[in-house]
Amino acid sequence: MRRVPAISAILALALAAAAWLHAAATGDLKSLVAAYRADPTPAGRAAVESYAAAHPNEDALARLALGVVSYEQKDYGAAIATLQPLPAKLPQIADYAAFYLAAARVESNDFGGVASDLAPAHAGAARSPLEGKAWLLEARSLRSTAAADAVKTLREHYARLPQPDGALALADSYQAANDLGNAADFYRRVYIQYPNGIQYPNSDAAATAEAALLTLKDSMGASFPAPLPQQLLRRADRLLELRAYPQARSEYEAALDRLAGFERDTARVRMGAADYLNGKAAAAYGYLAALNLPESEGRSEADAERFYYMGECAHRLNNDDGAAAALRQLDVKHPKSPWRLKALVSQANRFLVANRVEDYLPLYKAVYEGFPTDAAAATSHWKVAFHAYLHDRGDAGRLLQEHLESYPAHGTAGAALYFLGRIHERRDHIAAARACYQRLADGLQNGYYAMLARGRLRAPEMQKPGAADETVKFLAALKLPQPNPIPTESTHATALRIERSRMLRAAGLADLADAELRFAARTDAQPALVAMEMAGADTADAVPYLGVKVMKSLVPDYLNLPVPDAPREFWQYLFPMPYRPELVADAQAHNLDPNLVAGLIRQESEFNPEAVSPANADGLMQVRPGTGAEFAHAAGIRSFTSRMLFQPEVNLKIGTAIFRSMLDKSGGSMEQTLAAYNAGPNRVAEWLTWNTYREPAEFIESIPFTETRDYVQAVIRNAEMYRRLYP
């Protein structure tokens, strides 16, 4: 019996069609296409076509969007018919129309015109972000009839191919050309470098490569090339890097019979490392301690690695004597090994968190003395210098100056300048202190310590006249980080990229527009202007947190840039204030500075109302559901559910109430409250017992957790930026 659709279903379809037609008459192409891509119904397509008919000047963009959606829906015939005339009609973005046209042809096994279709993706006015994928398509179209040409195409353009697809395509092409040795080589590269889809979870390249290798092994017989020892080790190493510890251990063990010398020693050590990293510290310690490795030249690094992991295991087992013994062996046998450096840093950091001063100071000193050019040297030197300052040691001033001379571009330079100024103040060297603060305020304008320096410069006691020639000379020689200035005009390449992205965005293809701009920032355009374009599109679509992410990723040195040296919108993209009326009202209701609340939200969630932390804290102010339930009633929220924390107005009410309560419990100390908000009040209570702090900056700099220390500084700095941007 023929089934009759339910009346409600028919009515729903009719209503959906009516809604689409209404949107076509009143909406814009971008929103229509976005809705159609999300829900590709006939009504959606009809709405886009209706819009195109009513707006002839946007017809080609609408057709591009329709062709892309047809391709995405695997309606390749419709995609080809729609896209075929578009490269000529959209010359600025011909590569996009050409790519999807060629892709639809390839999926239809219609290979004849693919190479000519793809010409705009290879030779347009701007290098195409789709270029690498286009070479893959072209090679795929050649593989069945001209496999040698497919190989040639991929080899010539290998550096621009996306991976692991490029290596897999080359392996497939070699196999099609009956060059089985090279096919096996490239399949093995994929199998080694991209194991089991761990790094690329949506890719089945590794499984495909593994299956192809098994087939080749059967067909090639004795001529099948066995993996090199280094390849076996690399495969296991990749699994270890990707935290697939049981698999890594199995691969190391399976490779032992094929390995010799240093490679075999390394594999044996890393079997123990895999156990340790997999939470089996006791078994790993016993295994590593029992290993007897040769100490011959060229093989000692495996022994150094063994002692490093023995130290890590011992720490995990609370075996201080074992950890110290492993480090002594590294000091004596392998003093210049990077494994000794790792052991020094690891053990010093553990002692720092436990406030074991006499244990961590000599280790940090050993780091910067033994490895002066390593990135860890600056942080290690800072720990020693700040401890000297905090405890008024006589060499504190010398150490702070030494730190600035040796590491002027490091993130600790601002703190070093500030505390050097404080030393000069205490010695009544007011002119020298003033010079330090001025250099800090001018050179690192948007940092936390620059904010403190400006405050000190306004203090009445700092107005005393005087000269400090030697200090001024020293400060002038410092090479503090210099930001890249924000361009006032676009280059031709930047303007072209922005024009292309706007056309794609107008067509409702926001993902392609963003990819165009990200590619532009990496290649030929001005990153700051590209970032502003992208952030502006995000904020225009009411997603300001995406704008923040874009700006921070493409203009990472923004904090070193003087505020007047960039347009206002540059800073507002970086420091947005959505939900401003609610934020201000809730902050003032709890006697909080709205700028501080905004600064906290920027650091917690970047104003993403759907943010969820690893600790399952939710929403703008990252409130845990249990805490939210506790404060909901007092905040005037009835019938509270955890999902309500994703509503900005609810999250703000509860979050500000929580922060006010925490501030009251800490006696009004903003710095302690922020530290507790990030790390928990119990930890803060412990840290406060470690020293007597003369000012909040000393407490902040003593926080042993880098994340919390940076967090407190960042929130206070953010608040200052909000005061300047939203007076």
C-alpha cells in the first residue's frame, strides 16, 4: 500500500519553502547560502536561485555557491553544469570555480578536461590556496592513462602538496606506473609519519598505506624493500610523540631484532620511556635501572636519555634519592647532553612548586651556566635573579642588569626592569629608578609591568630632580623587542587577497574566505591588515571571540605595539566588549570594575559564550555547574540548570557574584583573588605563606605556576586596555 506523507510533514515542508522564499526577498546572498549549505534542501536551493534572478549582478557568485554545495552533496553532474561557465565570469576568484569544477569531473571519472579546467588554480593573478590540492586532482586525472605524467606532476610540485595526501597520491601514482619500489617507499613514509590517523583523525591515509604495503609485499616477494632501521625507529617515535604509548612500546620492541648500535640502544630506552609516560613509573624505573648500555662514542645519548627517564620515574615515585642519583650520573657522564638540560629543568620546576628553595636555585643556575644559548636559560636565570631581589641579596641589582643584558627580548624583561627600578627607589636613587620606569613604559607599553611603571612615575616621591647617566646609558643599549608597525596602506597583494575573500564571503563561502586570508598572511600579504579584515568579518557576524583568536594568531606581537600606532578598530578586535550593557550592570551591582570583569572574561573565554574548559567550567566567566548552582539563587536565577551557564546574561550574573564573594574572602586583594580564580584558593593560601610580600607584584612573580602567574598579569593588563579603549 502506498504511504501518504503525514499532513504535518507536508505543512512543515511548505512552511520551510515559504521561509526560504521570504529570506530570498529580504535577506542577502551570504545568509541564504550559509543556511542552504547547513541544510541543503530544495527550498534552500530555490531561495538562492530566486535571489540570483532578482540580483543579476550577484548571479555568478550565487552560481559559485550552488556549484560548491552540489559538489559537497556529491551531485557532480549538477556541479559541473553550474560551475563550467564561472571561471570566465569570476576572473578574480576563477581558481575556486575551476577547482570545484575539476574536482566534480574527477569524481565523475571524466578526466579529459581536468588539466585545462585547473589552469586558473596554477596561474592566477594571486597564488591560489587551492594550488596544492589542484596538483593532486590533476595527478589523479592522469593516473589511469598516463601514470608517469602523474608521477612527474607530483614530484615537480611536491613541496606544495598537502600532506599526508601528497605522499599517498605519489605512492598511488608510482604503483600505477608499475614503479613498485618507489611506491613502497612513499607508502611507508605515510605509514611512518602519520600513524593510525592519530595526528589526523579524519584521515585514513595510514590505514590505506598499510594495506597497500601488505599488497605490495605479496606481489613483490623477495624484491619488496624492507624498512630501514631508522624508519622502524621513526615510526615508534611518532607514536610516542602522539601519546600512543602502548603502541609505541610494541613498535620499539618489535624493531629490536632489526636494529643495532645507537638505534637499538635508543629503542630499548624508549620502551621504558613509553611505560613511564603510560603511568607505569615503578615498572619503568626497574627496567631502566637494569639496562646495561655501552658507553662508547656515538652511543652515549641513549644512556643520557635513560638517566633522564630514571629521574622522571623516581620523582613520580617520590624517590628523591633516586632522582638525585640519576641527575648526578648525567652531570658526570653527559654534562652537555640535552637530556641533562631536560632533567635539570624538570627537577628544578618540581622543587619550585614545592618551594624547596635550596634545591631549585642551584639547578636553575646550572641550566643557564651550562646551556647559555638554550631557550630555558632565560627563565632559569630569572628565577635566580628574582629570588635575589625578593630576599634583598646584595647581588640582586647586578643579576637584574645581567638578566636584561643577556635576555632583553624575553618575556621577563619587563619584570626585570620594574624590579631594578624598585631597587633604585629603595636606595633613594630616584633618577635611576625613574629612568628604568620610563624605559619600561616606553618600550613595553601594554604589559603588566609597564602599567605598574606608569603608576610609579606618577607617584609624588618620583618627582625629585636628578641625573642618572650610567643607568640611562645602560637602558639605552637594551634591545627590547620591536613590534612590526601596522601598515597604513595595503600592498597590491594584500588588496587583491582582501578583494578575493570578500567575494567568497559575499557568496556565503565564509570558510573559503577565511582560508584565503590565512593563506595570504602566510605568503604574500600584510598579516595585520589581513587579520583586521578577517576579524571584522567575524565581528560583523556577531562572533567577536573568533576575531580575538584571529588577531592573536596573526599579530602575535601586538602587546609590544604602542596603542596610538594602530587604528582603534585594531585594538577593539583584540579587546572586544560584547554584552556590554549586561556586563556593566552586573559588575556595578557587585561593586566591581566592569573593565576588570571584561579583562577576566577575555582571558577566560575570549567572550565565547559556549566555551568549555578542560575542568568543565562553562561560558563567558568559566563557571563550574556546581558553583553556578550554589550562587544562582543569590544572583536571582530561578530554576537553574547547568545549560543556563551558556546564556551570557545568566553567566554574567552568576560569575560576578562568585568573583565578588572570592574578593571579599581575600580581603579585597585583586591579585590574590585572580590567582584563586585560576588555581584555587587553597593553593593561593599556601603561596602566601612562602614569603613576606611588600607589594602585589612580588606575590604575582612568586606564583610557581606559569599559567596562573601569566593569567593574573594578563587580566590586570586587559582591564587597563579596556579602560583606555572604552572610557
